[in-house]
Amino acid sequence: MIRHGTALFVALAMAAPSAVPARKATPAVKTRSTAPAAKPYFPPEPPPAAAQLHGIQYLYGSAEAAALTRQGWRMLADFVDEQVASGTHRGVVLTPDSTLTNPQFLPCGDRPPAVVLDVDETSILNLGAEYDDLVANRRTFDDASWDRWEKTGAAYVAPTPGAKEALDRLRDHGVTIIFNSNRSAANADGAEAALNAAGLGPARHGETLFLAGDDATGHHKDGRRATIAARYCVLAMAGDQLVEFSDRFTSEPNGIAARRATVAYAGIAEMWGNGWFVMPNPVYGSGLQGGPDDIFPKDKQWRDPGPPVPASKFIPAMPEPATPQRKKH
Amino acid sequence: MIRHGTALFVALAMAAPSAVPARKATPAVKTRSTAPAAKPYFPPEPPPAAAQLHGIQYLYGSAEAAALTRQGWRMLADFVDEQVASGTHRGVVLTPDSTLTNPQFLPCGDRPPAVVLDVDETSILNLGAEYDDLVANRRTFDDASWDRWEKTGAAYVAPTPGAKEALDRLRDHGVTIIFNSNRSAANADGAEAALNAAGLGPARHGETLFLAGDDATGHHKDGRRATIAARYCVLAMAGDQLVEFSDRFTSEPNGIAARRATVAYAGIAEMWGNGWFVMPNPVYGSGLQGGPDDIFPKDKQWRDPGPPVPASKFIPAMPEPATPQRKKH
């Protein structure tokens, strides 16, 4: 009753902030409260961390994110299938001396094919933990609560849309599925349980599941990637954060514009969808930072009513022959 | 000065809500204010619509969204290239009598190859309009302001990451690029200017650009898709909303769970990344709706400290032979 009342209170408190601009003829957005009328639990918890709502609505509730995630898994499976069928053995794990401006990849030799996947918000959706963060108005990461989640949350996760179909297909084709997560090695049973409960297992710690604490590098994943690459030919990797592909992404200049620029570097830009597969996560992580002046370049900061000049002024010179009919359309 | 002061005020006001749980060893999130110390403009505008912040930080500021978008464009271009190279003429526009449970596609005949792309938050990022929404604390869609944006915003947009490279490549291979947008036909000049300024043109209204008002069906796009499919073999479509692929997605049951289920229907599930390409947009649209009880299934609503039972209880029966070594890793 307390939890129910709390959830109801939160759902009602969210009605206003969850209104969003609905452009391009998308249906008007309404908050659907299916909860029965009931007195909110008193004293009520504070209102939810509204800044998280849109990201949560999108990732865990939207059909668009579900389709986007299915798209990623389908393309990863198609890519790996093609590599296996063609006998291509192109590894996608960077060498230790690589930089983002000079990326080199570990050779595969004749090792068996594998894919390396992040776990949280890549292979599984942490529905229970995100629900709890939201209704508890947890604005910053709580290590102790997350530790309890790692231990007890297995029944409260779901596979990301399309993950099970893709992994089943790849296993059928002889590809080993390996998970590389920063969940704690001390909670290996919980991590195995979560992946197995989501239908993505079997995941076995030290064999097909690697965790923080498996080596001396803590939360860095390059060491574990090297360990995996010594046993397998890693044909593809998937993750929701840049660090799922290389720890180098944390050692490069880390401002918003600089981070965004690194993914377009020569040698890096062509990896996206071509060995490195990104899954969406607008809910947490290193991508979520900055205010308007950080996110939007100065020269793009339009203010209504806009410049008193014709838009044509802004058209750069490019071949666009005048076609007398065009205005009639 | 007014705009600058406002932006600074907003950037400062956002410091707290922009804190996010940083898991998986992602760097601690800090709000970077690069604005010089200065008195905020008085009277200050109200604090920004915080519910939008995470989505905006992710889509317009994160390297992860940039990589995810490059991935989508690369896969769309690879897919279309392969179709053209192999002479495959498989159209991806649904027939008028299709349903989501029985999707059928318009035949291509020998029409020339094309791709059909949504414009806003698919081909271009509306940086100026989103900046203005944010600092003006515009919580709901303002038709008049958006109309002014369509007319004057051309210089304040950017191509979505990877879009220009993909479209240049497809045009080089003889594929016609067609834009199908719900911007107003009355503002066709502004829409052409925005696409051209972003380097994605030439876009010509009635030829390679279709807009709301081009036919009698208003903001519905199926009519325009049929018009385009009568002239071209549409090998791929891209959009950030389900309605970019078929208006049927609005006529089906529209609750959160129902919408999310439709993208997994037989005949629909296999289209994602295979003719239909989704671009991320956690900032606005039909996917953003609902509170905790709508988004999170009842049976996934975990609350800290969680159930007092071992995670193993939740593991479904599946082959997982005991390996004595596993605990030692």
C-alpha cells in the first residue's frame, strides 16, 4: 500500500512535467494514469527527479526506442553472420598502444569467433532499479542501493528488445557470447542470475561473464577485453557508453564538443555499425552533462522570433538550378 | 546581453538537476559552465523545463548519440548500396490495405531507386529551436514559434551525425534522396533552406521534398509516401517516430505497452535495420508519455532493499552445468 500510494503520488506529480512538444503530427502526449483513485501515502516522498523522466519514458516505455534497439541487434547479428559466413576474421578490440587518432586492432589468428557485450542498458534493461530510482527520487547514484540491486534484482530485469533473438541466432551459428560488465565480481551470482532470467544466458563468471574485480584495473574494461581477445576472435562489441569500446574514450579530451568529435575521427567513425554497435541510453552515463551553452554551439543559439532576414540568405552556394514550376507545388 | 544573461542563468539553474547516476565507471557527471561570471539578466526567466534536460543532453550533446546516429546512417547506406548492387528491388512502403499484423509492400516495378527520409531530428538537428525551447522554458509545443522557426531557422540547424556522408554516397550511386516532412508547405522555402544549409540538399519542394499541405491528408504521411512510391522504388525509409514508417502506427492501440508491442509484430520486427531505419529522439514525440506505473510493468517494480530471497530463486531452468572452477575466477 505504501509503495502503491507512493507510485500513484509520483504518477500524479509527473502529469505536468511529462507534457512534451509533440511535433510532426505525433499524437498529443497525455499522461495515462491507470492507478485507481486512492489517498497518496502521507508523508509523501518528494517529487521525482523530473530531469530523468523524458529519458526514462523513451528508453523503457517508447516503441521508438524498442525499434531502435531491435535495429541495433539485428544489424549486429547480420554483421557477425556475414563475417562468419565469409570466413573474415577481423577483430574489433583495439591494441594496447592504440590511440583514437591511430586505432589498430588486435589480430584474431585462428581463434574462435565471439562477440563482447556490455550488460546494463545494453543486453538487459534494469527496470526494477530504474523504477526504484524514480519513485524514490534518487537524484545521484547510490552505491549501496545498486549493490543490493545487483544481488536481488534478477527477476526485475528484461532483455533489451531483440537481444534474445540475436544472441540465440549467433549461438546457433557457433559464435560465443561474452558479457563484459562493471557489475561487481562479488555479486557474480546476481549478474549470472539477471542474464539467465532475461533469457540471455548461460552466462558463467570467468568463462562468458567478466566483471569489475576480475583483474587489478577496477572499472576499466580494456584489460578484460584483452583477456577475452586472447581466447577469442572478437568480431563485434556492443555497449551504451563509449567506454564499452575502449577506455581511450575517457583519456581523450572530455568536453562535450571534444567527446562528440572523437566518434568522427578517421578510423573510429567507420566502426559504428561496422564492428562497434551502440545501444541507446538517455537515462544515465557520461553523455549526460552540460547546460544550454555547453550543448548548443554559440552560432546555433536561435531565439524566437529569429533573424529578420530571408532564410535564403543562409543557403550556401550549391547547384540548385531555378525551376519555374517549383513554386507551384 | 539579454540572451547571454538568460543562458547563463539557465546554465547555473541546471547544475543540480543535471546530476545523473553514473554507473559502470562512467566519469562523474559535472555541469561545465564555460560562460564568464556575469550578473544574470533580471528579471530572470523561470527555470528550464528540467524534464527535457536529459533527452537534450543526450541527443544534442552526447558522443553516444552521435555514434548511434552514425551507426544508423552507415547501416542505411550499406543496406541500400547492397540492394542496388544486387539489383534487388524490394520496396518498403506499405500498401494502403496493409495492417501491422498483415504488412504488404508496394511493388517497385522498374522505377528508379530512392530513399525517403524524415527531416526534423532524422536528417537535421533543430539546434536553434531546441535551444530556444530550453532557455524560454517552453513546456508545450508553440505552433506560432515553430512557424517562425521554419521560416528563419535555416542557419541554426546541423545535419544529424553521418547524414551528409551517407546521402552523398547514395547520390553518387544513383539513389534519389527524398525528404517527407510535416513542416508546412507554406514554409517550403525555409525547409529547402534548412536542408541545403545542412549540406543535405539539393531539396526541391514537389520533387525531392514533400510537406504537410501537399495533399488533402494534412499531417498524415501515407498519402505522400504513396505519391513518392508511384515515381520511385523506395528501398529504405528513416525516421525518429513510428509514423515516419506508416500512419498505421497511430491507428493501432496506442497505450505504452501496446505501442511497444507493435514493433515486434511478425512482419514488422524484421523491418528495423532492414529497410526501416530509426534515428534516436528522446526529446519529443509520441514515445514520451506516462508515469512510473505506465512505463514499468507491475512485476518489474523492484523497491530497495529488494526481496529477501536468493537471486537463484529467479533463475529459470536452463542448461547450466556446475563448473567447479567458476567461483575461483
